[in-house]
Amino acid sequence: MTVSEQVGSAEAEEAYDEAEQLDDLNRAVGKQVGLLRERSGLTQKEIGDRLGYGPDLISSLERAYERRSASSWRRRTNSSTPVGC
């Protein structure tokens, strides 16, 4: 294997690791969204209305089908009002 092939392989492995970590983050956030929503007694539509999302997106988030980047989670978290408000 040439040096350029090794570098390309290392970059591909790093990109895969980042994607895997993002998937783990999305699953963890989705699970927490679902648990907190249920504990609050809210429907997916109600929490979606409060956060500015539709119920389909909330459902996708809870099931980790909606892939979000870490930066988009940070942007959304920093701009949202708490659910209880």
C-alpha cells in the first residue's frame, strides 16, 4: 500500500468514526426527546409546536431517522425555549 493509499484509508476511517458517533448522538438525543416528551404528557404535535417543528420531524427524531449534525443540535438548543414555558 502506498503512502497516499494509507492516508486515504485513514481519512475514510476517521470519516466513518465521525458518522458512527453522530448516529450514536442522534439515537441518544432521540431517546431523551421521547422520554422527556412522555414525562411531560405532551404529544409529538404539542412538543413540535413549542419547538417550531412538525410532529413528523419529532417522530423521526425520536426514532433517530432524522440525522442532525452536532452543530445543528447546538444551534437549535441555544435558540429554543424550555418545553415547560
